[in-house]
Amino acid sequence: MIVALAAGAAVAGLVAFLAFTETGKKTTKKWKVKGKKVKDKAESIITDARKKFDDLREEFVSEYKNNDLVNEQYQE
């Protein structure tokens, strides 16, 4: 029980530090800026990956259709 109370007090102290001191506010702002940059990079990577996957899928489908046409010609 004492450990839980100590942990709660530590978290409350950290939140108070980040919310009410100038140093905490600057630190929080830096984290937000870095987080936005990371989020933007991640979105860019995901968008590129989706486009490449769609292109690969289209290529696979077109190759599969072409193979079906070739196979039909040989069967006739």
C-alpha cells in the first residue's frame, strides 16, 4: 500500500512539474514537436508502403490475367 501511495505521489509530482513550471512547459512543447515529426514520418512511410503494395497487387493481377489468356490459347 505504501509503495502504491509513493508511486501515485511521484506521478502527481511529475504531472505538476510538467504542467505548472516553465521548464516543464518547454519540455512538454519539445516532446509535442518531436512527436509530430515522428508521426509525420510514420504516415509518410505507411502511405508509401500502401502505394507500393497496391502497385504490386495490380502487377500480380495483370500477370495472372495474362497467364490465364496464354493458357486458354494453348488449350484450344
